[in-house]
Amino acid sequence: MATKRRRAKIKPYPGPAGGWGSAKSVAEIAIREHVAFKGSSLLMEQNKPEGYMCVSCAWAKPAKTHPLEFCENGAKATAWEVTSRRADRAFFDRYTLSELEQWPDHDLEEQGRLTHPMRWDATTDKYVPVSWAQAFQEIGRELHALDPHHVDFYTSGRASLETSYMYQLFARMYGSNNMPDSSNMCHESSSVALPESIGASVGTAILSDFENTDCIFYIAQNVGTSSPRLLHDLQDAVDRGVKIVTFNPLRERGLERFVNPQSPTQMLTGKETKISSEYYQVKNGGDIAALFGVCKALIEADDAVQASGESRVSGEDGKPKDPDNAAMVAFAASIAAADKKHVLDHDFIKEHTAGFEAFAAAARGHQWDELERISGLSRDQMKQAAATYAKSDAVMMVYGMGLTQQLMGVQNVHMVCNLALLRGNIGKPGANICAVRGHSNVQGQRTVGITEKPGLAPLDKLSELYGFEPPRWTGRSTVETCEAIMNGQCRAFISLGGNFLRAVPDTTAMEEGWRRLHLSVQIATKLNRSHVVHGEIAYLLPCLGRIELDEQATGPQAVSMESSIAHFHGSRGKTKPASPELLSEPRIVAGMAKATLGETKVPWDSWVQNYAEIRGAIERTYPETFKDFNKRLFTPGGFVRPLPARERKWVTKSGKANFLTPEKLFPEFSVQSNDILHLATLRSNDQFNTTIYGYGDRFRGVEGTRKVVFINPEDIIRLGFVDGETVDLTTAIDSNNIRKVMALRIVPYDIPMGCCGAYYPETNPLFPLAHHDPKSKTPSYKLLPVRLSRSTEIPRD
């Protein structure tokens, strides 16, 4: 039965990130999931060289680990997976799926681990047990009868490299390139922009860069909620005197101050580490303008230094022609290199880049008042950030989904690269780009072939190895799959993990289309919304979790992942499986493949018996990337994925790193009005992606509810509302389709005027499917015009 709610409490949180609040939160969930003792011992193995890699975020396992190499959210993820609760046969016998559809997301997952393969029975409207053999046979028969163009193979970010490789091979041998994945919804803008700018599909930073940097630009990523282990690296950097310059709309506690739960001194004394030395609250969608402002200040200062004796800066008497130039000359002198001849790295720009002059001209041409209005920052703030940047020799660029999940996400990433290129901050120790990924292997699954773009997969090599002709047509990304589900072009949806229905935009329309699917197959560890809303034929296939022992014919197996910084890590399960009926993900993929494809050259059974053989196949397919894969699997700190851009080798059309100039500063919306706020979706510190661990958001002072909207206090007054009032949010674009989320409580918060924030995925129904970056097709979850109106509904989670 659904759990009861606690009464909502809104009260500002005075504490830091980490500290006793973190310790208490970890203890609470361990007790709640009945894993207090087992969870504690398991956590000692988390992210250790011979242990298991965290099932939540994608941050790296260091070579020299802390005694406790986990964060608050990582501990919650472990407790959530090894819970003693079970969604077993008896549970599904009690409830129809129509009843379960009424349950909140948290309550569905809170029922615990799935234990048996299940098939939806239309007569009873319940999931009923089915044997694995029968499930594979029936799924294979249904897939065999469908056109591969009408079948989509989705992958969540937690699947291992081994499983992902098998899965993409199954899909391609079946004849489909429809491989949408969770990366489409988060960092696809990086996957498109970085190759265009620097010739790498991922960030170039490695862990040692944090030890060698003297400045970090931290842009649009909430470390305290999304990747708290990264706080250790930031804290160490701060202790060395590194300046951290933060650009983020909200004041986030993890970006402000931190008490390390692993430091007895800090825990006992309450001594806090100040994380950000400078904190700039950019308006939602104002990132291009803010970064252009920093670049403009650098470029114009460089102009002033180089031309300080020329007439275009000074008059015949040697005095500056106007106050602005006087101020710029003074500013330039304060930040120029010791020889006072440059602010930019002209040697690097000349040797390694293309497109600088066009970009510099654009930066010079933007007016300060326009940059201030769009970014929400003052000219002085942007110049101060530029000064800090210019005075630093090695600068890292760290960014997250706050940049990528926008209408101009690709151009946002281009701007990060442009800023780095101005002073040669790519390809040297302490100076690189770090795109912080969310899910634990979302980057790795792309590395081994999960992609809808045939040009990014080694199709000729796959054909040579396995004796088939891979499809060469371009498949569907996540947004395109959603369109296909809505219009009936997608007939079957196979999901390797995830909660697709909750993760995607346009939730209401998507659920209507989802019910018209002919076949839906879900490989999962716990129950979620995508399982209780279903197609005409629906299977629920429970798999082993990463933390569980995976015993196959040759003994216990290990799997591997790729971290945010492009290191490959091994992972070994450590605990008893939740049910003897569970199969591993590789075994499930192999079972479906054999039932669907019949006899092939792929040794599916041999691979399942020994995952080292899968890694051998991956190495044969990608020999440069995975050289000596099995030998290096458990290298402390992981082994590094080769990236030419780290060595200043640019695999681009120009053969150089490219300055790419955004076409505009801000998206053009069809409606402009003073009553519109720009919405960004947020995660709480009690969730991971679509998984809701609880109804608390400690850092933002929210307890007992997720039905809130964070608004600047001045906007609350300006729009005629009051603190605590209940409002409805309505999408202010696409007037032909009314999208509304009802009964959100107003919470005053330190967020720029004209902006608001509310939780993901609760506000996903507001986002039109077409509201995405045109190149990456990443949904614009961080920028949407909305209107507020008084609600007659009572807030309910």
C-alpha cells in the first residue's frame, strides 16, 4: 500500500553541504530500507579499486581512495538497491496495474526489489509470473514479426560496458538503429558540440588536473546534489589556494560551503570550507551572454594592451580618448602577462585554433547593456571573472546539465570551449574541460556503440567480426522515439533500465502513446511508472543489481564502466542477490537475442559464462581505446581512454580547435510578457534522476513535499502573490496545447528575478516535446517560459 506523507515544512537550512546533516540522512535511509548493518559494510567497498562502482553518479574512482569513498547520494543509492523490501509475486497478486498507476513514483520504487519475471495479463490487469524461457520465446516471436524500423532499444545510464556492447549488437543484428539513450536527455549537447570545437566527444579533464589547476570555472552544475564526491576534489583545490569561479542561477549550498563528513576535525569543530571564491547568479538561459561578457573583457583588454601606444586607444597627447578606454587600459594592465604584451595566448591561438577573428569581432560587437540584461550579471562582475581567469595559468572548465539542457545547449558548450581556447586552457596539466555526467555509465555506453547515428559506430568492424550487414540508416534519438510513440510509428519498446516515461517531456501525451505500443519490455531492478503504464503486451524482467554477486558458469563476474573523466573502471558485486530468480543483464540480453535472431556467429552463451570474453570482443572492436582491457580492468584509478585533444591533436574538419560563434545570445520565444518567468527544473538532494528517495530537500529547506516552485521574493510581490500561496504553472508557448502542473507551493528563494525553479520530473508535463536544442535534440529542461495563476487545488505529492 502507498506510504503516508509527512506534513510539508519549509524552513531555510543554515548548515553546509555534507556535515552532520549528510551523516543523519544516510543513517535514516539505511534504517528505513532495513540495511543498516549490511549497508555499512557494503559502503566500505564502494568505489574502491576491487569493490563496486557506485550505481548513481559517474564520478571517478581515485587511485588513492578515502577511507569512505562514497557520498550521501551514493550511500542512498546503495541502500535503495540492497533494500530488504520485495515487490514479489504476492505484491503483484494484490494490485492491478490500474491501481498502481495512481501511486506516486516514490511509493512504487519503495516496494523494493523485483523478484520474478512477469507478464501483463489483460484479463486480470495484473502482472503474473512467467518463466524466463517463455518470456524470451514470446518476446523473440513478437520482435521477429515486426519491422525493425518500428522497434526502439532504449538504454539507461547504469548498464555496464559489457551489457551495452551486447545490447547494441543485438539491436543492429536485428536490423534497428533506433537506440535512444539517457545521454540524449542530458549531455547530447556535449556530444555534438565538443567534437565540433575540439574534436573530442567527451571532456578532456582527468583527476590529476584538479591537483594542478590554479583556477576552476564551475558552470551550471549543482555538485552538492548531483555529484557530491566531487566536493572532495574541490575542497582539496581550495585548500591549495585555487579560486573557484561559479556561474549558477540559484545559490546552492554545495557550491557555497562544505563540511567533509570524513574529517573528524571538521565534523567536531564545524569548520567549513568555502567552495566558491566568486559566485555569479546567471539568469536561466543567460549563459551565452555571461560567457560572452567574460570573453569580451579578455579580448578588449588584450586589444588595449597591444594597442596602448596606438591612436585608436590614445590621443596625440598620449592620454586616453574616452573614459571607457581609460578604464579598459587600466583593467588590461592589471591582468596582462608580466611582459604587458598580451592577455590572450596568441601563440596557442595561432598554432592550434581556427575562427578566432570572427569570434573576437562578435565579442567586441556585443554591447555591455545587452550582455547585462540577458545574463543578469553586471559589467563589473563579468570583468572580475575575466580578471581572475587572466591571472591564472591553468584553468579548468567544469560544467553540467544546466548548460546542456537548453534550447541553445550546443552553443553553450561552444562558448565554454571558446573561453578555454582564448588562453590555451586545453591540453595542459590543470587546464582542461570537464563535462560532469550524471548516470554512472551514461558516457561509457556511447563508447561501445549505443548510438542512433551510424557514422559513430564501427559498422564495418562489426560486420567483419560477426558476419552480418549492419543497418546504415539513421535511427531515432530520444525525442524522435517519443514522436514515434505518439504517432504510432514505434510499435515495440525494449528498455534496458531507466524510467523512460518519467524522464521524457510532454508526459501526458507520452503516456497516451505508450498505451498504444504493441510490445513493451522492461529490464529493471525496481518498479516504476514506465512499468505500470504499458503496451498491449508487456513484460517486466528483473535483473541483478550492480552491487550483487553475479555468479556464472566460470565463477563470479566483474563488469566495467566509464567515468565522467573518461577512465574505465572495473566493478565487482559484493552481496547476495535479492532473489534466486534474477538474471544478469548480459544473460537477459543474450536470451532475447537468441530467441529473436536464431543462429548467429555471436557466441552469446560463451559470453554469458565469462564476461572477460565480452571485454575481449570489445577490445577487438575498439583496439586503440580498449588495449589490454582485461589486464587493465582493475587498475587503481582506472585506465584512461585515449583522447587526442588532451595532447592538443584536433580531430576536426579544420584540423584545429575551432572558435565557434553563437548566432545569438538568447532564444527567441513567440511570447513576451512581464508576467512570464523562465523555469528551470531542479533535483533535490533526496533523489537521483527519476528515482525519488524521499520528500526532503535539506539544502533548500524543504521537507515533506516536492510540490513547490522557487521564486525570487521581489517577483512574488511583483506578480501579486504571497509566500506559501498555491499556484498552477502553465506553459507560455505552444498555445494550441495547454500544459499545466497544478498546486505548487510558492517558496521564496535566492534566484534571479524573472526566473523560477521546480522539481524534475514533476514539472516535465510542462515541456513540449519540440522544445529542445535543434542540433542535439536535448530537451530544454533548464529554460521554459511559464505563467503562474492561483490554484484551487490542494498540494499533493
